[in-house]
Amino acid sequence: MLVGARMLALGLLVVCLGILTYMIIVQGERKRKVYSIRRLAAMDACEEAVGRAVEMGRPIHYTPGTAQLTMAEAPQTIAALSILEYVARLAAKYNARIITTSQYPEVYPLCVEVVREAYLSSGKADQFREEDVVYLPQLKAAAGLMQRERVAANFMIGAFWHESLVLAEAGAAAGAINIGGVATMHQLPFMVACCDYCLIGEELFAASAYITKDPVATSTIVGQDYIKAVSLGLIVLGTLLSTVGMPQLWNLFR
Amino acid sequence: MISVEYVLFGLCAVAIWSLLYRENLAYRIAEYFYVGFTAANLLVQAWESALKIAWTPVTKGNHLWILPLILSIPFVLFFHRKTRSLYMIPIAVVVSVGTGLAMRGAIHADIVGQVGASMKSLIQPGPWDNSFNTAVLTIGSFATLSYFLFTKEVKGALSKVPRVGRLFIMAVVGAAYANTGTGRLANYSGILLNLLKTDAVYIAAGALVVIAVDILRRRAKKKP
Amino acid sequence: MARFQLRSVALTITFVLGFLMIVEYFISFKSINDLAANIRDAATVIIGLASIVGVGNITRNHLRNISRRGDNWIPSIIMLVSVWIPLVIGLLGTQNHPIYRYVFVNLFNPVGNAFFAVLGFYILSGAWRAFRVKSLDGTVMVLCAALIFLKNAPVAGYLWSGFNDIGAWIMNVFQAAGYRGIIIGVAIGSITTGLRILLGRETGYLAERRGGQE
Amino acid sequence: MSSGTAISRIDVRYLFLALLIVSAIPIMSPMGLPMVVSPLTKKSFNFIEGLPAGSVVILDAQHSTGYGPELGTQYAAVFKHLLARPLKVVLVAFGAEGPQLYAMTLEGSTISGPPIDPNRYGKKYGTDYVWLGYIPGTVTAFAAFASNSWLTKTDAAGTALEQLPIMQNCKTVKDWALVVSVSGGQFEQMIAQWYSAYKTPIIFGAPGVSAPRLYSYIDAGQLTGMLVSIGGAAEYELLLKGPALAVSLMDVLNLAQILVVVAMIAGNAIHFIGRSKEKK
């Protein structure tokens, strides 16, 4: 009944989920332990970017990427929405205008609610403008929007396809500070090269724990590191064994 | 005889490319049309596939397929303050599918596949560079992955490893930028070819004249 | 609180269906595989019909803009026309209605392709603006990019065949190593965030009220 | 990686103008800059050259018009080669835009080059080549078409497959000598469905974005050959001794890419000169 060729993957998944569940429930929820996370420059830059927008009297643009929620990139969009919450709170706190765009209609209501909640919990419900959360079924078109509104900060965090370069260059042309974050490999070059600050790959998933310093979130990052340590160990062990003529472990993975 | 299709093509291409000069009415009209038509097209396609996937089985007596249609009703109710929160239910279905797919894909294709690819013997048959390349691949993968350790600072002799990992990341950035760039330029040259070699060329020429006049006008305004 | 109960229902659905999608991949048991496939199809239907919200948002925002005579109210009319005329034609007829096809092929496609081709210009401006040899990192990035561009320009390879060899080595070995490391990292991040979502520990997307936390 | 001050004073729009001028010149008067045919393209070409007469080849148009000439020219080049050889060509499309692309290739277009007339190669519809049209379903369709190549029951025009002599020699994947798929994605799935399952040789026409990850399949022998981006198409046109659209666009690409490298160097130079002046 079990699919033979997928047994190794299943085994590893069980190990991963075991480590993570332990970290979430025991370390995070019972012991409420907060771990420190190495610096993520892109997240430190958020406040600066919002401040700049306030100073210049211009709006902020935020987009959580162009993945549909049924796609395998969905976790990236969800991670981006957590960061949106943080940026929207900053905007509410400093009275900056934030324009949020989303390419897919199922992400749009999530953006509306996240931004609304951010304003509500900052005690500024009256300043929330629903028309500033825009459904833009072609996210490329945000290039025009950014130039029209002359945005001062452009956040592009989530999963992206070819739009990433359009948005980054259009942001730069509008004179905005670009803050990117991407885990879709094919867009990594454009984000890293053309943004002032960028979350690279896995950093996107660690960012929300970094900002909230929530025990559950930081504990899972530790769990994540344990899994990485296991992977690194497997690479070393497998390579050593193959080199000395015992490729059994390598064959198992093939 | 002038081809209407190519003239339309010229109008569309010139309107969009004019953004590179500055945001203007022609671009804005093209953008609004593009966004609007996409929104309509998405709904039309969704409607047709909803009829095909869900409604057809219902008419054939498979009544369970009414469920996705019922679960989509909250989208209509989203614009009313009291019923807005109902959107959580369809979103939950959609998110669970995406998340499940992400997790199983990540473990199998990415972790098993890529970790396995980094376990090759460092001594390879053939010329020396085979072994050298395998070593670079293995060391590079190891260093890059260690760059993503977030909670433990690597100390001592290994402290340089994440730093080396960052260099490999920058190699990905540079190489992939260029490689994708070639494709993008090919695409651009295709459009340019269409603009210059068909009746669209009249539109392109007209646009250049308009831009030139605009530049001169702005210069004249600035001077006094 | 109704909203609270709704959230619990939503999180239960996420938990059950999410794990079903994972478990299904590892077992071959026809009724479960079929069920999962059906749920995926159902999710496609639901996600497609979410476009209703999108069309609603566009219509409301632009109607409001027109009635207020706000900025861009004339393009707003174009937006409404571009949404509603194709929508009515498409829903009453099909996507194959001749007018619909004509607009699709002769207006929509060219605009889309021209937009895509703007990337060609941006590749140039990005290279000009962002590729600095300020640090070792920047130098590696610039060198790799320049050498790959030269590898892909045949005339360079014709002048000196070394460009082809170096370019091929960068593509197949140097960047491939980094690529692999990043992929593994992203995969681990996806699994972690995924588990948090399924266990209801990552609910930012459901606009959880976190009180006055700063 | 933020923009420096000296460089931000230079209007980036001059660069855009430079790109337009540099790329317009070779379009108006082709220069025929030299190029070297890569071993990979040569390998694909030679494989088709070496197929015995009468072999059945499946040619799939899975790309979209959005890729423009990058993939359109590959499809045209391979189609011409298959027609020039004594082979049986079964044309299908696993992508929705396939029918449009097929028509554009026959009639000639700005993404595929000059028209292709099979009669000129002495090829007869129904005997030497056939067009089955769009088969929806991607992965499911790959598997279904392999186990039953008569899946569509008729050709695109509605003629029953029984009446087409060519289809008598093409009933399942076992009859195929080669699959050529010009596509923007689904590569791994095609390898799984056709090579892994039946060991059918596959040649891909791939865009520059996807090509890097496919090299490993060639090393592993799971992929027989590949045309990469427009360069692959141009090299193929050279091997066919019939330079067409791709070769002329290569001039543009050559100059445009060198311009990008020049911009990179100039950008750095101006940045550092500007900075040293500021320090003074």
C-alpha cells in the first residue's frame, strides 16, 4: 500500500515533522522560550523605509507575490502576509499610506483583512482605506501604479515570476527604496541584484519569527536549523562513504 | 493595403513601451484595458471550468460536486460587512491543498533529490576536473546551506563556511541573471522586429515624433 | 463569537485536508488517491470563482472613482468597459465568441507580449544600476553575469572560445552548487511554514487579532 | 547594492534609447555576425539525421506565443528538418496555444520566420505528416497519448485516423522513434512519462530560463538533445544551411548582450570615478 520509491522521503518527512512538532509544542508553547535569530538586514530596513515614506509624504507599496494558494508556493505567500501585517502596523503607527496589490483574487481578501486588522489593532481603524488594497490581476501593471503614486518604498515579498524585475526596476525609476524577498529560484537574481535589501530564499520564512519574536515562531526556526544540521550531516556522511567506496547511502537517495 | 492587426499591435506595443519614457495617458489606457480584460478572462475561464468540473457531474447525479460551488458563495458575500468573515472557509480548503502539495514536493524533489545529488564520491573517473567539479559542487552546496543557519552562530575554524556560501549565492545571482537575461532580450528583439518590419512601423515612427516633441516642449518650458 | 468559531472551523479544515494531501502521496490506495484528486479539482473550482471578489473590487473602486470624478476617472471608465463587456460576452457565449477571440488575439496578447518585452530594457538598466564590484560578493556576481552574457553572445565565443568553456563551467558547476544549497534551504522553510499552517500556529493570513502587541 | 549618487544623475532613458538604436540596426540590415554551433545542437541535429527512413517522429508544440521567437523559431527549424528527411511526422500540441502556433508556422509569422510549405519538400498530408491538434491534460495526456496514440480518434480537421495511412504506423509509444517537444515547462514530467517509462528518445526545445536545470538530464542520458533558446534555433538553421529568422535575430542579441556588458562596466567606472571626486 505504501509507495516504495517514496519511502525514504516519507521517513525523512516524519523525522522533520517530529523535530518541528517537538519544538513548537514543548519549547515554544510550554516553555515559552524565545531564541535569538541572526540579523536579517531586510527586516531591519522596514522601519527606515516606512520612515522615509512619511518624510517624503509619499505612499508605500506592498505586494505579497504572485502565487496562487493552491500552488506549492502557497507557504511563501502566507509568510509574506505575516510580513505585510508588520509593515502595515508600521504604516499605521507612523501615519504612512500603504497601497497593497495582489495578483490573485483569493489573496485579495486576505490582504484586505490583514491590513484592516493592522490598523484596527493600532487604534487607527478610521484611517484604513479599503480602496488602497488593490486587486491587480496583472501585477506587472503595478509598474504604472508606482510611478503614478510616486511611491517612496516598494516591498515585494513572496513568490514571484517574471514580474519581479518589472517591479524592482519600476520601483527604482519611481525613486523608491526596494525591499525584496523571494524563494522562487528563478527570480532570486533579479530580486537580489535590483533591490536595496532582500530576503534570500529561506530567510523569507524566518522573517516573521525575526520580527514578532514569538516563542512558537522562533522555536520552529531552531527546529528548522536542526533539520539543516541533519541535511548537512547527511551530505558529509554520504560523500565520505561514497569516496571510500561504500556508495550504499548515496544509492538509497537516488 | 495596411494590415489592421499590425496597426493594433503597434498601438499596443508603443503604448506599453511609452512607460519607459514616462507614465502617460496612452500607457494608462493600455494598462487599464489589460488589467480589466485579465480580470474578466479569469472569471470567464473559471466559470467554464466550474461548469465542466463541478456542474456537469451534478447534472449527472453526482450531487457531492455541488460542494465546491456552495463553498464559493462566501466570495459573493465578501462585500457585506456582516458576512465578510465567511471567506475563511473556502480559503481554508485552498490553503490546505497548496500547503500539502508544498510539503510533499519539498521533501521528495528538493531535499531527497538535492541532498542525494551532493553525496557523490569525490574521486571520479576520467580527467582530474571531473573530481574537482564534484568537489566544488559538494562543498558549494554545503557552504550555501550553512549560510541559512539562523539561530546558531558558526564559530572557530568553520566560521568562514557561511561566508563562502554567500559567494556561491552571488554566483547564482549573476549567472542566472545573465542566462535569463538572454531569453528576455530575445523576446524583446522579437517585438522590436514586429514593430519595425510590419505596418506597425508607422505607429512606432509616430510615437518617436510625439516623444521628441514632448522633450523639446519640456526643455522650452524649463529654460525661462 | 461567530468569527472565533469560523476560525476554528477553518483551522480544522486546513488540518484535515492538508494532512490528507501529504499522506495520499505516500500511499497507493485507490479510494484515498481519488478523494485527494477530487479535492484538488474542487479547490481549482473554488480558487477560480474567487475571481468574483476581484471583479467586485475593481467594479466598486472604479465606480466610486468615476462618481467622485477622482484622478483618472476617464481611464476608470475604460477599466469598467474592459471588465464588463468581455465578461458579458464570455459568460453568455463562450471564450470562443468571435469578438472575444478578436480582442484576445489582437489587443490582449500584444499588450501582454509588449509588457513582457519591457523586461529586455530592464535587464539593461538593472545591469547598469545594480552590478557593482564594491565587495567580494559584488565582484563574483558581476563576473558571473558578464561571463554568461558573453557565453550567450555567439560573436564573443567566436572571437575566443574560452568564453564558452568558462561560461559552461559557471553554469554547470559553480552556480549549480549554490543553487542546490538554496533549494534545500527553501524546501526546509516550506516544510516548517507548512506545518505551522496545518497546525494552526501560523494564522497571520486569517488576520488574527494580536491585541496591542507592537 | 543601492544606486550610487553619481550614477543616479544619469538618466537611464538614454540607455533605453541606446538599446533601441543598437538593436534596430541589424534588423534593418542584417550583419550575419559569426557564430559557432554548440555540440548540444549538433547532437540533436545528428540524431535526426541518423534516424532510419520511415521512422515516426512526434513533434509537440507545447510553447506559447508569449515566448515569441525564442521558441517559435526552434519549432520551425525542427519542422523543416523533419520534412527534409524521409520521416513520418506526427504533429501534436500538448499546450493550448498549439493550434495557433502550428498555423502561424505554416503561414509564416514574425515569431517563426518565413512560411513552410510541406509540398515543396514533396511531403503529402496524411501519408508523410499529420496534424492531430491540441490534446488537453498535460501530464495525464502525456501518459494517455503514449499508451494510445489514437487518443484523438480524428486529426485536427476531423478526418478519422483510420483513413490516414501515416497513423497505421503510429499506434502506441512503441512505434515512436523520437519525440521532439518545444515547450516552456513540464520537462521533468515528459521525461518521466516517455523516457523513464518507455525509453523513448526525447529532444527538447527549451527557453533560456529552463535550460540550466535540464543539462543534468543530458549527462544522465535521459535526454537525447536540446535546443537552448534562440541561439539553439539559430545554430540549427545554420546546420540546415537555411538561415532564417533566428539567425537574423542573433545579430540583435549579440549586440544587445554586448551592450549589457558594456553598461555593467561603464556603470562601475562612473560610480567609482564619481565617488573619488566626491571624496576630493
